Amino acid sequence: MQPPDSPEPSADDRKNNSLLRGVLWASLFLLAAAAALIGWFAHYALSPGPQVEVSSRTVVIPRGASVEQIGELLEDAGLLDADLRFLLLSRILGVASTLPAGEFILDANQNPVDLLNQLVSAKPVQHQLTVVEGLRLEEIADIFAADNWIDKNRFMELAGNTGFIAELGLGQLSSLEGYLFPDTYLLVRPSPGEEKILSRLVNRALEVYRSLEPGDTALTRHQVFTLASIVEKETGRADERPLIASVFHNRLGRRMKLQSDPTVIYGSENFSGPLTKKDLKTPTPYNTYAISGLPPGPICSPGRESLLAVLAPAATNYLYFVSRNDGSHHFSTSLREHNRAVRKYQR
């Protein structure tokens, strides 16, 4: 007996089957596309960046840089290829909002995941900048400006801004001359700016001054810095600073003029040396051959030892000193002895 013929699929069945096949093919296509996209992204994230011969590169990231800008900086340094995947990766890793500003040394030839993790935890490069004793304000500005830490004009403008000076706790001074303390400072990029650099140097000067316990002196703080700056310029020998300071203390006590050559030089415009009799007779606020007492302010930035010498001078009766032309000085208690020393050492 013949089996009955299978019924022909209806039009609706054929339509449903066709729709199902379309959904399946579309699903397979989407899965394949997703797999390809994941593979494309994973290959980028886990493959080393551009191969370079150096082991590291230095990158400077400015404040406020966007993720896109940071990616471009890393690409310019040859550390990775910055495209949409870098933006996605930084967000997937949760570091997009924590990428730091600064100057960093980053390892080359590593994959973007490791590179981003290193950047997030990297410490900025520290630069040592040394201000030596005896420099004038403008000379210190030149040091900071030489490597683009400051704008010199802005630095000098602030150093003479009475409002800014008062904010630093120095009272009614007209200049920061003498208060930029000689020391070695660690700086990181981007530059903290002129205001913070000046504040840091002044705060260091005041910190050192307070550490010397200046309570017993009859001099004001400004007078201490002023006299210490003169001592700083008069000798480079540590053992002579208390002796030089004693000479000036003794002369001040006797109301004698200080007669310090460095103060004359500081007050002379466009001085090119050597000092002449005309220079010594030319009246300026800093010519201590012409004025009595101390000049109106420091002539350079004194170091700790010069400040200490002024606060604790040697106990002497010296009133004069003259250079021996070997870095040392001859000290005298009388003008007659001093003149003999001048004839001996300054022929």
C-alpha cells in the first residue's frame, strides 16, 4: 500500500523558514564581525608597539591634556600607534581620567596595556637645579630661564612686586634681592611657574634664617640678610666669614662707614671694573664709602654660613681687612697697620 504523499509546505511556512535562515545568517555574520573586531582590538592591546632601538623614551605631558592628545604624544615618541583603539583601551582599563601630567621616562617596545599601566604609576623626572651663594637676582633668573623653567621677564616683575613680596611674609620690601636662597632644588615638568618657584626659594631662605635662632641680634631680619650678602661677596672662605662679619659689626658699632667695594659695584650701573676713585666717590644708595650704615638691601643671595657669621660673628677688634690676592685677607685693628698691609699686598 502506498504511503500518503507529504503535504506541500504552505506559503507561510516557506516565509517563516526563509526568515529563520536570514536571522541565522545575520547572527553568524555579526558573530564573525564581533570576533574579528575583538581580535583586531586584542592584537593592538597586547602586541608590542613600534619597534625602536632605544630602551626608553622621554615624554612630556602638559597639564590638561586630553586622552587624544596624550595618545598623539605617545605616538610621536614612537611608543605606540594612537587611534580609536587607544581611546577605547584607556577607558576599558579605567585610566582615561587618571593619566598624569609631567615628564616621564617610559619603556619602549611594550604593548599599549603595559604602557598605559606604566604611565599611570610612573614618577615624574626630577631635575636638579643649583643656585650657588653670592648670585644676584637677575643671575638667578638666568639660571631658571636657561632651561625654560620660567619666563625671565615675569620672574623679575614678580620679584619687584611689593604686593607679592608682602604675601611671602617679607613685609614692605621693594625687591626679593637677597631672599632667593642658594641651594639645590628638585623640579619636575611642567614647570610650577614663576610664583611657586619664587615662593619656594624665599620660603627656604626664611626657613634657614629661623633655624639659626636669630633672637639675640640687635639687627632686623632685613639687616641680617643685607649684611650677610656683603659678607658673602667679600670672601669665599668659610673660615673668614665670621672675621669679615666682625669687622662690619665693629665698624657699625663705632659709626664708621662700611667701605665695602662689592656694595659700590652693586650700585653702579653697567659696571665693568676695575673700581676707580671716581666710583668710590660717586654717591649711590649702595655706596658704603659715601653712606653711613648699611645699604637699603642685600646685594646678592647669602648662604647659610654668611647668615650665621652675621648672627654669630667672631669676637675681634678688627676694623679693616685687605685681600692677600690668594683668596685670603689680612685683618687689622688700626688704620696704620691696614695701610702697611695695603702697601704690601696691593702694590
